[in-house]
Amino acid sequence: MGDRLGTSWHRYGGLAGVAAVCLIAFASAAGLARAAAATWYVAPWGSDGNSCSDPAQPCATINSAIGKASAGDTIEVAVGIYTSSGDPVVLVNKSLTLAGGWDSTFSSRTGLSIVDGQSGRLGVHVSGVAVRIERFLVENGIGLDGGPPPSYSYAGGILVDGVGASLELNSSSVKNNHWGGVWSSGPLTVTNSTIAGNTAKNGSGGGLTIHAAPLAVRNSTISGNTADYGGGILITPIATTVQLSNVTIVGNVATNTYSPAAGYGGGIWSGGNSPLHIRNSIIAGNTALHLDPNVPISPVVSEGFNIETGFEPTADDIYTNDPRLDALADNGGPTETRALLKDSPALDGGNPDGCSDENGVPLDTDQRGVERPLRFACDIGAFEAEPPANDDFTDAISLDGLTSPQVGSSEFGTKEDGEPDHAADSGGASIWYCWEPSFTGTGYVSTEGSSFDTLAGVYTGLSVSSLTTRAGNDDATLATLTSKACFPVAAGTTYMIAIDGLGAAVDPANGEGSVTLAWGQYTSNDPCAILPPTISGTPQVGRTLAASSGTWAGLPSGFGYQWIECDEFGCGDVEGAITASYTLPPGAEGTQFYVRTSAASSSTATPSAAATASTATTNPLPRPGGEGEASSGRAAADRCGALPGRPH
Ligand SMILES: [Ca+2]
Ligand SMILES: [Ca+2]
Ligand SMILES: [Ca+2]
């Protein structure tokens, strides 16, 4: 955690925002230079007999608008499904922009415009012209079936061919097409888009095929495509330039459905000698019958910060086939994406100097349009995980006026510079609340019902690095991992409440999750932890350590103690060490000790519930006085903090 904390980060990057503004200004200037360019309109409720030059008089078909348009024009297409009895559904033979996703009045972009091949024809044919396609879903197309090898088949989603052809595909999806998603013999640029669920025959890759032309893919997801060669991307044998920046290529398959000897390159298959330039990208979790499932044989120039197998990793690459991603889903934005799981190595794994495209232009958002970078660095691949809204102390959610309990999430939370350990654990994924009680007495906070091993800390103070601790608790009782902390409150004072997870920085899978937070006035006589116990004494073999009981609300009828030892293999209770003092035995050098105290309830009616009855707590403290180990000289607190088995 320490090195990550040493890196400053900004949720809303200032310099990155300035760069984006400049780019927009240039784009507008270019648009003004082509003052003659016209805009045409298409909507499902339109008519090809309309002028199509007025948003209120749109064409019904995209082809009809193309017929009226001139090179350089833009065709705005309303949300809806566009089909055709001819083949292809859309033939683009002028250099145009097809801008989809518009609402019925063409005043805002609300979704995707769908070109549906209905499993009977090609979706879009870009024939010898330079085209930009934005906010379209091209699905269920079927391309030319060339028959068995050595004949070629061509993509059913989008076909780009002919002299002078090129395609910029932006904020679009190409899904569930037959004989491949996109096949291009002209320059192809894919940005903020998803290519998924396409299947291919010989001659086509499942997702993208690039033939003798440059390919650049940025901030895009290529997932669940299948082909004989190149489940995700096929690069034909003619030399070209390929650049992948923040691309997620996961879950694609190379098999031998159509060619018995096939099954190479689940992620990428390249038949050429052109090196693939890959940066900040995930090419993992693909499958193939032969060789490496992700990138076999292909010459790769790693530009760093990739998750992959299949090429020699640089020092900055992560060599694994398990990128820990969620399934393809609507996570916001116009296209589907694969979200990071909370323990994904992609989290903050991108270039710490910032993620950029092949031209060095910063990628200021992820595929969805979410700000990059968030947390400590940009994430690897197309998706940037968002920390909770109340991750930072200054963004604490006020509980005043809310009804207890409230449900939140600590997933992708962080620990700030100067932030204290909560309940004596280093944690690492805190979220913050603030509360101004209207009563004077004893208050409580509880995380009962939360999905993970929580920590709770309660403070007063105005800055995360200068807080006064009012309460801290790890586990509310010996039988639970959730927390309950009590504290004296004065009406009108603001208390800052941190909820973190035990060991969250080193084990986010078990230290982050759904938080249920209850709060209010504490009126029970059952013991409720205020502050953890402290340990005094010199930690040397043969010397005796003494634990305090900690401080408690309620009326404890007695206290229990359990000493705990931790070594490099984990932690465990010390048998028989159940009193307030403990003499360190021979052989204890280098071992970390904790103490857990519990308080029995005087209100417990039945004898069998006595010692650990209704309320107990576990408040292990790190080494007292900076001397947590006997003589090895290593920093015991650091060692134990990294152990997964720290006691509860
Ligand atoms: Ca990040
Ligand atoms: Ca935090
Ligand atoms: Ca706990």
C-alpha cells in the first residue's frame, strides 16, 4: 500500500481536461472549413419521399439518405432498427459520417442505431470510400461464404474494401455476425467500441480482420468471438502496422470448426512479420487448440503495462491468463463492457505516466466515457474502475436526515495519504460517513449485514491526517466479522466514520464489498467496544506483556483475553494464553503477537452464554512501542500486515 499511497492522483485530472478542450476546438475549426457539408436525417418513422434534410422530414432508410448526400456530409440516424431485403443493409459509397444514436427530435444522443442483417445479408459495406461510423450496433449479419479452404469468407458485420476505403468505428458495437465482425483491406481505426459474439470461417478472424492495411484499436473490447484462426483479431500475412492501446481482448476462441488443422490464436493470429505494438492492454483468458491461447508466434513490441501470455513480458507487463474481469454487460455508456473485478490485476496497472493512444494522445476517458485515470493510475484495458463516491474523507456522506441503516459499497476504495489505520488494521479500502447527533450520550455505528470482514473507526477532526480517534472496532462479537463501535457523543459535534476492510490492500477479494451501516443512540447494557486494548511491556523472550481490557460502553461483567501469534505462514491462537498477561516463550523471536479481548454481558440470563455472551470484541494491536518482535530485526508489523491469516 505504501508505494501506491506515495503516488498522488486526481479523480478529475486537470491537465487532461485542458487537452480534451483543445482537441474539441480543433475539430470545430475543421468543421467550419467544410462549411458546405450538409446534414441528413434518417428515422424509422421517416419516409424516403421526404427531403431528409430537415429533422422533421427524415428518410426511412440510410441508403436513401446516402443517395441524397455528398462526400463530406453527415447522416444523423435516430435510434431504431434498420433492416433491408437487399444485400447489404447499408451500402456506403460516399465518404461520409454515419452518426447514430439520436433521439426522435435529433436533439440528443440516447442510444445506438441498429443495423440488423437478420442472418440473411451483410450489415454495412464500405466500398472504396473513407467513412466514420458512430454509435451504431451492427448485428446478425452474414458475409460471403467462400466455402472450404483455400477459399476465403468475408465478415458479415462490416466489410471495408476497394481502393481508398477506410473506416473509423467509434462508440459502436459489432455483435453476433457470421463469418466475422469487421473485415477491412483499408485503414481501420476502432475506438470506444465492442466487437463481441461474432463467428468466422476461413479467411476471417472472429472479431476483426485486417488485410494489408494499418489497424489501430483503442479503448475497446473484443470478447466472445470465435474463428479457426484469430478468434479476436486476424492479421493476414501481408505486412502492416497494428497498434493496440487500452484494448481488452478476452474470452475469444480459436477452434477447428471449418478447417481440421486450425485452432490457432484465440486472442490474435498474425500471419505476417509486422510487429504488433501493444500497450496498456489485456490479451488473456482466450482459448485455442494449439500453441499459446492469446498471442502465439506473432512478433510483438510490448509498449508496456499489458496483461498477457504469448509474448515475452517487459518488466511492466503482467504475465497471467486470468485478468479477473466480469462478463460482458451494460456498465454505462453506449456499448457493453467487461468490468474489472475488485481483485483484477488491471486495476491501476496502466502506465503511471498516463494511458495514451498510438499517437501519444491521452485517453482521458475509458470506453464508456468514464474519466481516466481514477484511483492511483489508469487501468489496463478498456474499462476504468470507479472508486466509491465517499472514498475520500472530504467526500464523506452525511448520515443526518438519512434513515438507518444505509447500504453502500467499498469496492475499489482506497486509503489516502495520512489516513489512520482503523481498528488497528492497515485496511486499504475505506469509505467515509459523517454524523452530527442531536443527542448527548452514547452513540454507535454497526456494519452488521455487510458482505465482508469490516473495520470501523470513529473520529473527530477536519483533516484525514489529523484526526482524534473516538472509537475503533474490528469484530462486534467473537462470532462475527462485522464491526460495532460505541462512543460518547455530544449533540452538535460532527463525528467522522470510516468503514474499511481487514487486509483490504493485500486481499481486496475479501476486504471490500457491500456495506450496511446502522447508527444511532446506544441504550443497551450489553458491552460495546469503544477503544481497543493496549499492550505494555518489553517484547523479548522471557519478558511478560500485559494487555488492558480496552474501553467499553454498556456494563461488562468481565473480560476475556486470547493471545495470538503470527508468523510467515499465518496467525493462530496461542493455546492457554487467555489471561491479561503473557510471558513470551523460548523460540518466539521474530513472531508477532496480538491480543484479542472480549467482554461478557451482565444481562445474559443463561449460564451457558456467560463468557462470550452477547457482545465481545477483537481488537488486536500491533506491536507496542515499536518493538513487536524479539530479536530478528525485521519490521514485524510490515510482515504481519501482509499475511492473509491475520486473526479476527
Ligand atoms: Ca485506475
Ligand atoms: Ca478511502
Ligand atoms: Ca472485522
